[in-house]
Amino acid sequence: MYINETQHFEGVEPEVWAYQIGGYQVLDKWLKDRKGRTLNLDDITHYCRVVTALAKTIEIQREIDTLYFGIEKDILTIQQA
């Protein structure tokens, strides 16, 4: 993804790029909030950390979704007993 003619980020998975919180596409909003300025090293480091945090969040949410169905099944079984 290109920020300007000289700066870009590589390796951001499409689902990480598309991730939304509160109706906002997180990575896109972060960049739009800095439109018109050159990103410094701290900005770039922070952005990379946000990308990593979102990727891990997606991974954890998948694990929760997988576990939830088993837990929900156990809860329904206990309540019916």
C-alpha cells in the first residue's frame, strides 16, 4: 500500500487492512488522519505495531469463535439437564 510517491507498506493482509472498529477501517483512518505529512520513523513503527495488533486480534477472534460453539453447546446441555 503506497502512502505517497516515496513511502509504502508491504505485507498487510487484506483482512487486516479491512478490519473495522466502530465503523471505521482502522488502518485507512490512521493514514487519513496524517494526510499531507511525511511519516517519521516513530509514525512508521507505530503503524507497524497497529498492523501487528490487528492481525493478532483477528487470530484471537477466530479462536474465540471456534471455542464458543463448544462452550455454548455445553451450556445448553447443562441448562436442559
